[in-house]
Amino acid sequence: LVGSEMCIRDRPLSVDQAFVIKAGSDDLDPSLIRFSSELTNLFDALGYKSTGDAISYVLSNGGKTITATVAGGDVFELVLSATLDAATGNLNATVSLTQELPIDHQSSDGDDLSFPIVIEAEDNDGTVSSSLATLILEDGNNPIITAVNGAVTEDNLPSAAVFVGDLTVEIGSDTVVDIGFDSAMSSFPNITSGGAPLTYTVSADGLLLTASTIAADPVFTVQINAEPTTDADSTLQYTFTLLQGLDQLDANGNSVDPLDLSFKYGVTDFDGDEVFSFINVSVSDASGGGGGGPTVDIQLTETPKKLANLSASSEGSVNLSLTASEDPIVDARFDVSNGDVVVDKFGIAITQNDSPLTWASADDNVIQIRAINGLSLIHI
């Protein structure tokens, strides 16, 4: 007889197994079929438990019912019944299993628990014979956990950017005893904030994940807001709180927006079965980050110089004020390409002697305006 534990919400489990007891020279008496009186001792010796409590067994008068119990109620019941096949003298018998509470499947036991069942039959002459069968109770389904995807934008900084999402726990065949983030820090994203790598800590109860810089400055947190109900489906919530900007870079250092993050968490049932999933959150860069800098004016003069002073230049300067948004500024450069035509603010090409002038870039921080013959006219 094989039974697979059902989800807690779907219990009780009911399974019937039919079999035939063949008669010898005399017909069998269906009223005298019974479980062996030694069966309770055999079951006790197995040491099985239900949610940590030792199971005790009671055999009914007449031996047709054996009940497994703990303080919290009946764990399972086995009922033996039979009818006589008048044509053959055989018994058409049935063992019925009804399971109400889970049985602990520890790692040393595996997923299958075996109960030896000794059944006795008696014929009309009083001759008793016995046979051995096996009840196998399989571990049932594990819990199922899911969390809705979250999203925040750094535009909400410097005040915290917060997302609250649902996290559901669907109960399996055993009670849930724990939920929390993965204690293996290597499972969390390898990212930076302002160029500083982040490190992770998980609280003692496993419900709070904190990402900080090496200087122990918190950058964001992810918190599972409550423990699940142990023996029923639960709808919990998690909260992602962004406190500082993240560097929107992938593993190769390329810019990505939004930055997708995954945080591994899991639940454990009373049998020690672990199930893992991920809380996924995307973080969008602040809309003011990167791109063009401020517009500034530098004034030069082409007032004619004396021939003896042609090498003297016309110079001008201006101060730039670059204000960071939610990410620190790490670089500033001119955005021109070699050979681009120089235009005025109306988009009209600037010329010298009717020939267009072009940009030339020595590096990101030095550019020139050159004549058609390659002569540098303006150096910035």
C-alpha cells in the first residue's frame, strides 16, 4: 500500500488497496481477518514522528483498525475489511488508509517511510495464517514561493526610493518552519555604488538583507516583512529600500539601464526540505545623470594685430560648475569627433576663406578647430 502525503490544505489523504487472501481446504471467515497484535510494537520500534512528536499506535478490539496519534490528533488510520467469495472461499480484502497529519521524513529516512503490516486470516476450522505487507508513505510536495518583480528609480533620491511587493508562500505537505535570505553571500549581485564595491549582511533572523560599501555605509536594504503561517498559504510582503545611487554597469563594465538585481531567498519545511527563489528588482538611473554639461560662453577677439605681433594669441577662460545627480561624477570630456564640421549656434558651418573649419580631438580633454590645411586656429 503506497500513499503520497497531500498538501496540508487538501487533507485528509484517503487510499484503498484491494487484495485477495486465498483459502486452503476450508473457507475463510471474513469476520476474523485482523491486523497482528504485534503490529503496534513493530510500529513503535520505527521511532517515527509527526512535526517532532513521537507517534503512538492503538489497535482496536477485533484488530481491524490501527490508529496512529500524537497530542495534536490522529496522524493516520488503517482499516482492514473483507468479504467472502462464496464460489472460491477466498477473501476479497481491502486496507484503507486515511492520513490527517504529516509524518516527518528526515534526511536519514529518505522520502519514503515504510511500515510493515502483518495481516492474519482464520478459516472455519480455526486455522490461523499470516502474511506480511508494507505500507509506504511518500513525502509530499514542497512549498512554492513567488515574489512579484519590483522597480525603483534613482529620481526619488536623496530621499529613499521604496518598493513594496507581495511574496506568497504556498504550503506543501509539511509545515513551514523558516524563511529568509540565502546565507551564501556569493549569490547576491556583484555591483558598485560610486565605484565602491558592495558587501552584504543578513540579519540573525534571515529577514533583512543589507548592502553597504566597505565603509559600512548602507546603500540599500531588502526586507521580508513577516514570517509565513506554518500550516496554511501565506501572502507576505517584501520592501526594497534604495538609499544611494547604484552604478548602472553590467559584469563587463558596460552601461545598462535599468540595472536588474536578484536576491536569493528560501523557505524550509519541518522535514528540512529547502526551496529557493529570487526577489527581482530593477533600478533605473536618475534622469539627470550623465549626458551634456552646462552651456558656457568664451569670448575671443579677432582684432587685427600688428605684423610684429602675429604670434600673440587671443585668449579667454570660463569656470564650469558640474553638479552630480544621484551618482558621483567620475569623468568629464568634450563630445566631438575628428573631422566634424564646426557650426554656430544656428547650425551654420563656420568657415575661413570660404572653407569649412573642422574639429580635431587630441584626447577627451583637448580639442582644436582646424583650417582646411590642418592649421590649428583655436585650441580649447
